[in-house]
Amino acid sequence: MIRLDNFTVKIGDKVILKNIKFTFEPDRVYCLMGPNGSGKSTFAYALAGHPAYQLEEGSKIYFCEEDITDLSPDKRAKKGMFLSFQTPLSLNGVNAFQLLRLSLGEEADPLSLKKEIEAVAKKLHVKKELLSRSLNEGASGGERKKLEMLQAAVIKPKFVILDEIDTGVDIDALKSIGRFLEEFKKGRTIVLITHYSRILRYINPDKVLVIIDGQIKREGGQELVAEIEDKGYQFYR
Ligand SMILES: Nc1ncnc2c1ncn2[C@@H]1O[C@H](COP(=O)(O)OP(=O)(O)O)[C@@H](O)[C@H]1O
Ligand SMILES: [Mg+2]
């Protein structure tokens, strides 16, 4: 699905991610874990094509074996890549419906889109009034994260990176998101970025990756989560 080769990312002169080589397989859930500042968000942004993150010469990103290293973020999104932000921004004057209508373009029939959004909102326990408000304005941390999930659910991307979808979220919201993901994951590749294991009570990753100082130091199954909890990230340095 997504293959990274020599993936080295800089912000200004500072090298953040170092020579990552990894393949995300289709129909799998990955959990990318690591301490604060290890490069998790950088990984997400650089994959999505954020212009502030420069790729070192020789870095390559392939999407279904097509080289997308030089594609703009919107073209990557069109191919089926979706990034949910660690800190979702608010959009003054644009509500969830309008934003989704804009991103899906002409092909979306407004009436069925509205119905679909409302159905997903119900599953995620998103209050209806949030849908007609400017996106994320006055929304709590948990509501923002659920609105990110809602966008993913309607856009139906093939490759989804969720950056700390579990941060700032109370236990009920976490449950809604986790249960929703368990269903949503089918037929997609999901990368859950987190530093806590609590969301993994609701969704089982196929693979756990530990990122430390911009490098994947460890790969394994769910047993790694218990090891991390037990030993802390310091152990992998
Ligand atoms: N805009 C920036 N300018 C300079 N350094 C940055 C910038 N954004 C992130 N960094 C640095 O990159 C490293 C990785 O950050 P980040 O990817 O946000 O980590 P994580 O998401 O794992 O907490 C940190 O050392 C951070 O200080
Ligand atoms: Mg981060």
C-alpha cells in the first residue's frame, strides 16, 4: 500500500526522521508508538506531503507502487491518503457538511451526503448541532477528534493516519472512536499514532512500531505494547 525507502525528513537544517525503510500492507492496522518529540507527527505530515517537511535526496514514497514522492498533498489525498491532525484546527464559517461537500466535489449528491454524515455522526455519538456549527469552533478535544473520524468515514480513504486520535479524549469518546475504528478498518490501512496503550483496548493492531529519535527501533505484535508499558521508551534508546 505505502512503501517508504530511505525516508529521511528535515525541518530546516534539522534531520528529524532518519532513513526509514518500511512497507505498510493493505488491510492492516499499525500502531506507531514513541515518546514526545520522537518524530511521530513529522512522520504523518511528511507522508501527507506538508511543504514544511523536506525530504532528503533519495527519499521515496510509493503508493500502490506508484512513486508519489513529489505529489502535492491534495493529489495524495485524491489517491486515498487521509491524515487526521493531532490538533484539529477550526474553520470559521465552514461546517462539516460544507467541508465534506467541497472535498468530495461534484459527484456527491448533497441529500445523500447529508444522510450519510448524520448516520456516521450517530455511530460516533457526535451531537447533531456540531454538524451545523463552524467546524471545530467551540468543540471540545474529544468532539474535534470525533469530527476528524467522521471526515475519514465519509471520504473513505484507503490509507489513514490518525495522529493521537486518543489524546484529550474522555473514556466515552475513546470508546466511541475505538469501536468505530474496529468497523472502519476493514479494507483499509490504518496507522494509529499514540503514546498510550489505552485505545488498544478497543482496536487490535496487527503490528506495533516503536519510533525513537526519528528511527523505527522495534517492530512487533501486540506483545510490544505490554513491553513498552513495562519498560518505558527509555529501554529502546
Ligand atoms: N516546525 C518545527 N521546527 C523545528 N523543529 C521541529 C518542528 N516541528 C517539530 N520539530 C522537532 O521535531 C522533533 C519531532 O517532533 P514531532 O514529530 O512533533 O514529535 P512527536 O509527534 O513524536 O511528539 C522534535 O524534536 C521537535 O522539536
Ligand atoms: Mg505528535
